[in-house]
Amino acid sequence: MRIHHFLWLLSTTLFVFSACKKEEESTCRNAIDNLKINQIQVIASHNSYRLATTPSIYNLLIAFSSALPAEANPIELDYTHLPLEQQFSDYGVRSIELDIYYDPLGGQFYERTGNELVGLPPESNIPALQQPGFKVIHLPDIDYNTHHYTFIDALQTVKNWSDSHPSHLPISIYVEVKTSTIDGQTSIHHWTPPVPFDEAGADALDLEIDAVFGENSDQIITPDDVRGSYATLEAAVLDGNWPTIGEARGKVMFIISGATGIYKTGHPSLADRRCFIFSDVGEPETAFLIDNDPRNSVDEIKTNVQNGYIVRTRTDVGTHEARSGDTERREIAMASGAQIISTDYYRADPRADTSAAWSSYSVSFPNGEVARINPINGELVENCTDWESF
């Protein structure tokens, strides 16, 4: 009888504990879900698609660095990224960056002319680069290695992961529309010119998003969703009309930089557009701001966050922090309240284990959480830190 009584007490205790835990988790989930999406901070990866430069080209860039434009500085190119799925699943990245070039006819970036300088064939032999559509490239001809050759392929990867993780926090996709290449910036070689981005290109950008996510997809948070019945998108943002986390779970949103004037032409407050844009305070289409060096503008970032905008900033740049271990910029970025915290180092550079030239610098939230309450405009949610698994 004593054994039966003990087992009964144990099972009752476990049942009560389980019920209390479920109730606590439900309360936690409701508290988190009632936050607005601008009341948290997430980790973003910078140039998320990028793989390290071809070694022979990298060594050539080192030799000719004084003759190259700033964006081709080889020291700043000395990093690489994991596949997007691994960034999402293993490191809690919830914002990515894709650089795209317009290629309406296809084949514009099929050849990598920089290869000729190191005795490699210029032909890429990659069929996807022959197809019409936006291409994902950091810098044509010399820094072209990527996990995804096309914008559509990168988006399909995001959608596949999103579909299999329907409770994920919203993923923001920063799309930098590039309108220049190294062509014309240095005379040491012939380089591939860009294709001008025009209104047809702006429409094509939305069409490629629709091709993956579906036209008028509920999986995308659009400017129309945030603007609602307000006169302008900015008015809606200043009045806090962002969706809640509960409403935004399993969704994505797009923000573009570069050619934003073309993208918003004919679309007041980005009406009927798929993407937000990085813009300036006081403009009718402004919801997102970009301020990449928080050391110079931390008070301004705090004010903008408090006023309702979503701000993107960077914790590190050009491999400097990964080499030196300097965390000043990271700590200021975190404290600024900027909601999108961009880094090349959601994990430490692997060379830190074997080389004194690299530090163990990395960017993450305490206990590896996928997000945290915004220190400027967030509402404290007591003892709730498990953002996605329950």
C-alpha cells in the first residue's frame, strides 16, 4: 500500500507540475505575443549569402589594394557565412541581407572577368547565371562566391525554412539593390558593367517576391499592412501601428536600400509595394531607418526607436572587431535599442582557435536567446525568455 500511495503522490505531483508549467508557458507566450515587433531586438547577419573570396583573387587584391576602390578592400572581405538555414536554426539569426543586381535578360554576370588576372577561366559555367532575374552578388568579377546565385533561390530557402518553423519570429530581409560595379572605378582591367535599375526593375523585384511567396501572400508583412487606414506609412509607425509578435509569427518583411527613389515612384507611402525602404525621418514612406555606426549617433537611435521607427545598425565592420576583440561598438549597438543588430560574427571566426590574429569576438544575446526585449521601448516580460519553442 505504501508503494501504491507513493506512486499516486508522485503521479499527482507530476500532473500538477505539468499543468502549472503549461499554464506558465501559455502566460509567457501571450505576454510575448502581445508585444509589437518594434519592441524587441534580433540578431542580423551582414551580407548573409556571402562565401569567402576565391583565394587566388584574394591574394591578388592584397597585392593591388592601393589601386582598388574602398568596397574591394581585401581586408574587409576576409569573412564567410554559413548557409541561411544554419544561421536561422543554430544561431538565431532573424534578419538577413541580400545584395542584388538587376539582370533582366540573363547572362550579365555569367563571366567573372577578374578570373583572367589569376589564370582562371572567366566562364562561370553556372546555368542559373544565364537565366533572367536578379542575381545575388557582393561584387561582380572579383567577389562573387555565394550560397545563392539568384534572388529567387535565396527567397525559396527562406520560405522553406519559414514553412517548417511556423512559430518563428518575423524575419526581416534587407535587400540592397546595387547599381554600380567596379567598372569605371579602376583602369587596371576591363570589368562587367551594371544594368541600370529602372521602374521595370522595381516591378520585377516585387514579382520575384510574389513568385516565391505568392501574390498578396499573408506570409509577407507589407507597407499596406502597417499603414492601414492612416494617411501615411510614417504616421502609422509614429502611432505604433506595427503588428504584434503574435500576428507576425511565421512571416517575413522586406526592406530595400539603393534605388529607393525609383522603387517608391508612383506608390505613395509604398502603396501596393511588397517592400519597405530605408528612408529618412519626416518622409511619408518612412518606417525603417538605417544607422550603421551607433558610436556616433546612439542618442539619435534611441530617440528614433522611442518614436516608433525600426532601426538597423551594425556591431562590427570590415573584420576589425573580429581581429582586435574590441566590443565597444557591439555594446553601444545593443544599448541603443536598434531593433536589427547586424554582424558578420553570430559565431566567432573559426580561425580564432588557431591564430593569434583573430579573437573570439561574436554577437549574441544572453543564453543564446533568439531575441530580447528592447531596452528602450520594450515592456518587461517577467521570466519569459523562450521565444519560439513552446
